[in-house]
Amino acid sequence: DTDNVLLVDAGDEMQGSLLSNVWYGVPVIGTYNLMGYNAATLGNHEFDFGPVKIAGIISSSMSKGDIPPLLLSNAVLSAEDSGDDELEKLYDSESIQRKLVLTRDGLKIGFFSLLGKDAVEVAPLAFPVTFEKQTAFAKRMVRELEREGCDLIICVSHSGLSKDKKGRWTGEDVRLAKKVRGIDVIISGHSHSLLSEPLIVKGVPVIQTGEYGQNVGRLELTWKNGRIGVTDYRLIPVDDRIAGDSDVIEAIEAQQSLVTQEILAPLGIGYSDQVAETDFLLECNEQGDFRSSNLGPMIADAIHSYINHHSSGGCDISMVAVGVIRDRMVPGIMTAPDVFRIMSLGS
């Protein structure tokens, strides 16, 4: 029954690809609406451009058409600093919401979001916006949604998971499930964790689908006698086995044409043109053995070469932060968008 399907995103929608970054993520929100998203939360990377820019991105997206409900629940806006005034206007108009209540098949379903401790620490440009601590805020939101008569409460948490020394899942969203009663489901993001089955913590299913839109998570719930049950969960790979929606494909292709016209054509290349090829893997895994990386040193060498060929002063040493290397080069042909994903953050 498609009337009982809800599509939700746990944040970091606007960074990471040539299609999104060229226009600061503006095309993404409209496309999300076209794809039928019922809610999307803002993650730390939405603040890579600062609060003024993210407010402008949302306003610009609204001027081009409808946008999905956007959640940013535990943000605290500054009364003294004007740097977040445009964001405040979006809260006042409910273009950004602190909570969302939807009704499906007679059930009231309440949503709220969290930006977690680690996510906040890697969002320095969010200032003067600050964020309430997860546990106390989540308890307050649960009480508020319960007062509104919500049967089901879902936390869309851009906080994440990690593994302990014994390989067991732990982290911020596990602690949230342990400490806050009343949350029925936690849709987790931020940590790029791939859960092939729900992590059940004190009866609360915690799910996360990995990274970069490679999978859609399908969680099937039942409601009986005031209790929810998980009847099915699976990861659906997003690949060519699934036929694309024609309207969405048309929107993406139009954006690709703009990127080609305004960015790539002056360089003499097209969106799908081959620009590189490798027959071996190049990677720099921040969570793995990054000291043995071959991609990290290659990027540092590329920076060194560029500076010494294009500036009068030159440089002796070049460095690159592991955390800004976001993708790998797999064997095969690479296009400009493939190369861009390697270091895609920021403006």
C-alpha cells in the first residue's frame, strides 16, 4: 500500500557531487520533492556554506517550486548575532520545522531530527547557530509529540554509529535509544554505517543505509495494540536494475547539461567524456589503513605540481587532510564528475 510508505533522508544531501555543488545544492531540494520525499533533515555538510548560504539555498529552491518538509529540530538560534536571521525567517514561515506530524491509515506519526555531537563538531561554519544536547532535547520532543497524540515517534538522527573494540555497534544513536524512552524508530545518518539488519536497542530499531545514496533502506513496520513490530528490513541497491522515474531523469539531465555548458565546455570536455583511466584501485580510507593509502599521496603530489606550475612562489611541501578525500578511483574509465567526487566538499 503506497499510501502507507514514507520516504525520509537523514541529512548531508547537498554536498558531494558536481551536480549539487556547482549551484550550492539548490537543485537537490527540488529534486527531492520530485522524488516524493516526505521529510529530510539537515546534516553538518548543509552548514559547510554557513547559515546565511543554507538559508539562501532553501529560499532559492522554494522560488523554483515546492520543497519537501525540512527538519532541523535541535538548532538554537542566536538572539544577539544577526548571522542566523535568514534561517530564523525560514523557521517562522515553517519552511524549516522542528517537528513534523503526518497521518497514515489513521495513525499519527511524529518526526523530529537531531544533529549529534560529532556532527556539530565538524560543522564549525554553523556559527552562530548552536545545537542542544541530544538526550535532553529528545526527551522533550518525545513528550511534546506524545501530547499531540502521536502513535509512532521517529527520530531522524544525523548523529551516527560506531564500533567498539569487540566489533559491536555503539555510538551516539545507540546511546540515544538506551536513554530516551518513547522513540519508536531511529533513522540514523552521518557515520556512513551500513546496517544489513536493524540494530534493536531496548526494543528500538536503529537503521542506517551506508553512504552516497548507494542504497535505499526499506523498513516495514506493523502496528498492533499500541505496539510496533518490525516485519521486514532490507537494503535496496540503487543501480540500473531499477528503472528511473522519467521526470527525475529529465531534471537530472537538464542539470548535467547546465554543468557541461557553464563549467566543463570551457575546459574542452563534456559531462560523460573520459578524462582518466586506471587499472588498479586508488583509495584513502579514513576508517581503514589510510597510512598505506596510494590516493592520498597522489593528491598531495598533484597539489604540489599545480602550485609549482601555476604560482611564482611555488612550494616545497604539500599536504592533504584524510577527511576531505571522499571517494576512491576504481579500475576503469573516469569522467569529470567521477574525479570531482574525490575531493568534493566546500564551495
